[in-house]
Amino acid sequence: MPEDMAVGIAPVSGIEVSGGVGGFRAKGEDLVAMSALTDEVAGDTLKTALAGHKFLAEPDVLASALLNPSGVAKFEAAMAMALDGPTGLTATSAAIGLRGDALRATKLAYEAADELAARGLDASRWMAGLAVASVPGGTVVAALGSGTAIAADVYANYDGDWQKWLVDHPGMVDTLIGMSPGMLSALGVPVDLAITLDLLAATYADGTAELDPVASHPDTAPRNLHDILLGLDERNRPSNGEPSNIDVRVVKDANDKPIGYIVDIPGTKDWNAPWDPKSANDSGVNIDAMAGNRTVLQQGIEKALHEAGAQGSGVPVMLVGHSQGGIVAAQSTNDLISSGYNVTHVVTAGSPVGRIDIPGNVQMLSLENKGDIVPHLDASDNPNTANRTTVTFENQTGSVGGNHDIGGYRYDEQDPDKPRVDQNYVAVAGQLDQSSDPSVRRFLDSADVFTQGGPKSTTLTYHVRREGVN
């Protein structure tokens, strides 16, 4: 983005960081590394102890006993105590070894507790749904009771604004979605959330991706995370009206050699029923991606990267997505890597990606507005692992759309001098560029090739069409 376009940032508040190198899972890896070092120290100490035992039977020492029997006896006793006594080298070696075992056990205990907590939450929501639906009329009674209580709260405290109530209580989305498999099971369809998503995905036809090149133009290489989110914002709602739904920004060095590929993937454009398939950015793609399936939009991304020359080149690839785009970006990583693309980084904004597996060598940064209901659609927190950093923040606009909006600035065509500022996801990206948090800094530093590796870039824009279902 050009320098003169930078207008300002409307700061967000309540920024919290979890996961990444500063998260407890990363601390667990530190415990494993420390335990390995402890094992080495224990081994070295034991070797020293074993080597010291030879002096107890050293011929010269035994021979000197003829001349100084009491002195040799004292030496032998002191040496034996130093080697095999309660605080000797042998005991110390064993204690150090036990400490290493304890460090490994602590790491496993942390991970088990985290996994059990997540599974327990899923199970409790499932059971709640089952209990409600199992009682004759239970679903109706619960719905009426809950609805009455919520309606009273909405009209008493929110002036009847249901949308504002919902964005103030986004956790309700997790609860309702988490309960739905249990309610279906009570009706004779035994499912969990994963099976429920698979069943829903099966109702949507995916089709085959056809890629249409739209434009190619020189651009300024992004300088930071803020610029990366601005590029995603431009693709999400292009000011020039281009019909494309994928950007591939090719970052180049001074000799025009590609050194990085950034793929911009926007959010949902069509909310449609299963019998009415729309674009490659419709509801069916959302559900398919959340169910873990290879979507038509993912096919388009693979074709676009192939056209851009990324396949087999070894050049790093970053996938950047908002809402649906973030789901598809996360879901695509394993397949893209298997197909010869060097995916190293993923950035998601307002995307439910907690249940999607990411390869351990891919660094992922997820941005989530606490009042945005969309990241709650998977009823799951993001994993707290060393390669996955989640940043949550407060930016309450009072509306579903406002809390979910990317938030990049736009100039008023009627009043081009009117100042505009970045908000929401673009705004928090700008603030994170100045962050000292270790997890954020590790992600940003590892992504230097995309933001500081080259002076220029070329932006390739594509339109993905769905063939075979429209």
C-alpha cells in the first residue's frame, strides 16, 4: 500500500495473546528440552561416579596402606562416601535423572489436562442437548424458557436490540452449536459435532474449480502485518469492482526473483440453501471446509498458486483469510504442502479454525474480536500450541457485521479529503506490529521474507468459478 494512503488507526482494546512460543504448550516443549539436558547431566554425573570407583582399588593406594593404614582407611571411607553416600555422585545422578522424568511427566500432565478440558466441554454441551431433547416437549419448553429470559434481558437492558445482545453474548453461539449434536442424537441420529458437519456438508454440491485470470499489476510489497491485512481488505471489497475472489501477491527481490507468495482469500459472499449453489464463496464452501473437506475454493487456490509458479519452487507461501477465507486457508495447508507448495505461514481474521489441524512447521496467527460471533461457530477454542498464536481483542460496534468487518479504510469519493481510519481486524494488525509479546514477535519475525524481503511485488488476481453444479 502506498505511503500516502496511511490515514490512521482506531485503536482496539483488551488485546490478549494465547498460544505460540509464549503459550503453555510451548513451555511444555521447553520442559522436554530441559529434561533432555537433565538426562545428559545425570549421565555425565554417573560416568564420573563410575570412573571414581577405580581409585578405591587403585594398586598404589592399596600398597600405601602398608605404610599408612589409618590414612588409607580414611581416604577409602571419604571416597566411598563421596561416590555412594546419601549425597554422593551416584545418588546425585539418580536424583537428576528423576528430575528429568518429572519434567517430562509435568509436560504430559499439562497436555492431558488441556485435552480433557476441551473434550469435557464438548461432552457437557452434547449431554445438555441430549437432556433437553430427551424430555417430552423438552426442546419446546427449554426454548420457550430460555427465549423468554433472553427476550426480557434484551428489552430491559438493550432497548430491544437483539443484534446488540447477541454480540454482547457471543458465547451463546458456542453453547447452542455444541448442544445441537446431542439434540440430534436424542431424535435418533447418533452424531457428534464432526459427524454433524459432515452430514450438512453432504447436502451441498461442491463442483469443480475453473480459474479465470482477471488482472496483473505491479504493487508495493507489504511492509508489516498491517499492510498484509489491508491487502486482504482490498480483495474482500475491491475498490475497482474486480470480480476476482483470490489475490496472489508475488513478493520479489531487486532482480525480480520471487521470494514469497501471499494468497488473499476473502469471506462469504453468498448465503444460500443446499439446492441453490452459488459462487466459490458461498455457504456450502463454509460447511465443507469446517467439515475438513477439500473445497472448490481450495482447488482454485491451488490452481492460482500453480499459475503463479509457486509449486515445487520452495519459495515460502503465506495464506491470509477473513471469515470463510481463514477457514479455507487453514484447511488447505496440509494438501498444499503435500502438493509441493512451501506453506510456512497462515493468518486468519474472524475465522472459526479451532478444530482444524495445522502442520507443526506452519506458523499460524489467528485474530479474533471477542464480540465477533463468527469465530464461535466451531464451538471450540484454538489450540494452545507453539506454532499457533491467537490474539483476541475488544472492538464492540454493537452489530454483527461491524464486529466481523475487516475494517480497512475507504476514501469517500464525494469527499476525498475526508480522513478515514482503520478499524477492527486491520487496526489490531497495526497495533500488533508494535507488540513486544514473545508469541507475536516470533510470528512477525519469522514472516520477514513477506514483509521485508523484497522492494516490490506483482499482484495477480483471479476469479474462481464453480463448474458442474450451477
